[in-house]
Amino acid sequence: MKKIAIMGAMPEEVAPILKKIGTYKTTEYAGNKYYEATYNGVELVVAYSKIGKVFSTLTATTMIEHFSCEVLLFSGVAGGINPELKIGDLIVATKLSQHDLDITVFGHPMGYVPEGSVFVETDKDLLALSKEVADELGKNVIEGVIATGDQFVHDEKVKANIVKHFNADALEMEGGSVAVVCNALNIPFFILRAISDTADTDASFSFDEFMESSAIISAEFIMKMVDKVISK
Ligand code: ADE
């Protein structure tokens, strides 16, 4: 069975996962803590990266290259764009982009750099497994585009611009970079987010109020994904 990485960005995003796992070994590496455990006979490595594309790149790379993880599951919160997404709702990324990657002055589309791509697609098998999990839990999980950037979005105009360029359903600050890493290193990956706010003028208040409860909703689903991956 493959060694599974479970990542979040903030402590609150991995705390419910560590609680469920119970006992684990803590290793410090490159300024982060990595929690190693055997769970139902499978090796897991859990970590939160800290916020943003750079830290999440470091952590995803470390989990794969240093801890030898062979599949990566990300759990956390996001700002909703798709009006169907309410606080606490789950979105699974079908593909991700970097909404703040901008060399458009040279004639390239937003999110594109030469030899890269605007979108990185997630693993189809993990998507199919998440449908099974959602059905079993009787949960409505939206599949869609997630846009990632190094900013907490709290402005309708910024949101509208992200929709214009990427037709995104949700936005956050790590998924797109984790996607680039996993894609480059050939690691199947899955990005799950529960909505904490709707990236509007009230976003920071909503985030403060709902981040923890939404992180728990996402973590509970991710642990069902782990069970599902193990059972296959
Ligand atoms: N994660 C959760 N809400 C967010 C927002 N509004 N902007 C960026 N990342 C987020």
C-alpha cells in the first residue's frame, strides 16, 4: 500500500486529522513538523505547511522527496466563488491554477509561464473515489476549479477578475502550488476544501468565525478518503 501524505496549510486544518490518528512520531525538517503514523496498516505523513504558495511547495516537495509519500491528499478551507457554495460546503478540485501569476504584458494568458500550463488537473481515480465517499456519506460535494494566489481575497472586483480568467469556483492560497509539485513529480493528488467565507468584504470576519468548523468538515471527509484509498 502506498505511503500517503496528508497536508493542510494551517494547524487548525491538520489538528482534527492528528486527533483521529491518535499516536504519531513528530520529526522536524526544514522549519516544519511532520507527523508520521501507521493508520489501519498504512503509513501516513501529516503536516501543515504554513500559508501560501512558497511554504506549501516546500512541504509538498518534502513529503514526496524526503518522506517518500506516493499519494497526496490536501485538506483545508477556501473562499467560495460559485454561489452554490455556502459556508461549510465541500469542493473537490478538478483542476487548479495560480491566479496571481502574471506575465500578460508579454502576451501570455494569466496564470501561464512558458513550459508551464494555466491549469493542472487532479487525479481522476481519486476524484472517482471521492464520489463514492460523498455518496456513502450522503454529502453534496461540488467538483470545480480552484484558483490559488498569495493573497487573502476580500473584494468582489478581485473575485470577478479571477472568475474572468479562470472560471474558478473557489479560491485559496496553496492548492495550485501543491498541484504543480505533484504533477511534476508524478504523484497522484487530491485537493479538498470546505468553504469558510465568500471572499467578499466580510471575508475576514467569516473566516475567523468559520475557519475551524469548516476545517473539521474537510478533515473528516479526508479521513474517509484515506479509508477508501486503503480499502481499494
Ligand atoms: N482561504 C479561505 N478563504 C480565503 C480567501 N478569501 N482568500 C484566500 N484564501 C482563502
